[in-house]
Amino acid sequence: MVEKIKDWYHREFPDDEVGEKLNGEASFTDFFVAVATGTVYKTMGVGDSLVRERLFEHLSEILGKPYAYVYDIWLAGSLEGVM
């Protein structure tokens, strides 16, 4: 999960200009922590929900979990009761 979210996003969605504004330092590990602590948009560096959804989807693939797993962690703001 060391891949940077910006690198992945830019490769997958090269025509999406919002991707250029993503935090270039945040890895998918950082993003997972952000999901669990309610700092998703701060970590991403943008406030775009479509970008968030795409990152959630890819994070769920990395984790080998359904999308709902990542989404539920985000809604709960913690890993408690999810893991």
C-alpha cells in the first residue's frame, strides 16, 4: 500500500484535471488511516467526492474487501466494530 494515491489516480484517470491537485505524498496506507480517522479530504488534498469514491474503490481492491467495508469504516470514523 506504499503506492501514492496521486500516482495511481493519474495513471487510471489521466484526463481528470482534479488528479493534479491530489496530495503527491499520501500513499494508500496514509489514505486507509485517513478513512479510519475522518481525514479523507484533508489527506487527498481535494474535496471532490468522485475522486474519493474512486480511491475508496481501489483501496477496497487492495484490501481484498468489498467497497462497503471501506465506506463503513469512513462512516464510523474508526475501525471499531468493522474489523
